[in-house]
Amino acid sequence: MPTPFQIEVANSTAHRPIRDVISGMVFSTPALLAELMEMALDTSNKNHHKACWSLELVLERHIDWLAPYLDTFCNTLTGYKHEGAIRSVSKICLFTVGHNQKHPGFLNGRHLQHITEACFDWLIAPNDKVATKAYAMRALYILGKNEDWVHPELQRILSEDFVKHTAAYKAAAKEVLLKLQSSNITK
């Protein structure tokens, strides 16, 4: 039997004001995070993508709240098929690796491996949306600061795929390629 909060999530839409209400409920009652995480991490739940939309807003402000769920979150990354869920989860991955840069040890080696693999998968997937690819490439840039093989592979993919994509993809890829170029100069 769904709880009143789970019903709210199930009835929500992608519109920002509605996602703000759901995330606001979690901010005012942090115990609701467990319910939101349960929905978001259960890819068989027909509303998991809606939970991901609001979870993104919660974790944007409090990425440290993901800590108790990191194993399950990272193990679930390849299970997402709904584009709305993937977009939100890729952004959460970006928040997570950024937080790990500032607070080393937030992610362990297995978490980093799962996130790296998922981000590369999203980046090369032919049908994923530009926002997902942009979050993935930015997360991979951060991950590559500590993994020597990531930057060369990222640079190769972005350079090869640059001409195949939209202006929005090209803008994000250009930003990351410039960072890669400047980080190669300083090495």
C-alpha cells in the first residue's frame, strides 16, 4: 500500500514547481528520503522516473544524504531505461563525483567504477538525450583527474562524435575538450 508521500510522487510531473514541492517535503521531513530513494532505486516501479526527478533536487542541495544508499545507487545505474530517470541520475552522478573531489573517500573504488562505466555508456548511447550526455561528459572529466585512462578516452569520444550531434552537444563537448586541452598543457 503506497504511503501518502509515494502517492504525491506518483502524481507528480516534471514541472519544476511540482518537483520543488516534492523535494521541499523531503527537506522539511528528512525521513521521507528513504521513501523517495526506495521509489527511485526500484526501476521496476512504474513511477521511479518521477522519484528520480525530485531526488535530483534533493541531492543537489544535500549530496551527502546519498551516502547510506551509495552501494544500491551505483549498482542500479545500468538498470535505468526511462530517459527522464537517466537524465536525473546522470546529474546526480555529476554531483557525486564533484563532492568526492572536495571530500575524497565519499566514493569508494567500486562506486567510482560503476559511475565511470555508466557515464561512458550514456555518452556513447545513440539515443540518449543531450542533457544526459552533457552531465556524463562533465562527470567523466572530473573522474579523469584521478584516473589516467579516462581523459584520453573521453577526448577521443568527444572528438569523434562532435560532428554527429546537435549544437547543444557541441557546446558541452567544446567546453570539456577545452578543459582537457588546458589540463594536458599543465601536465
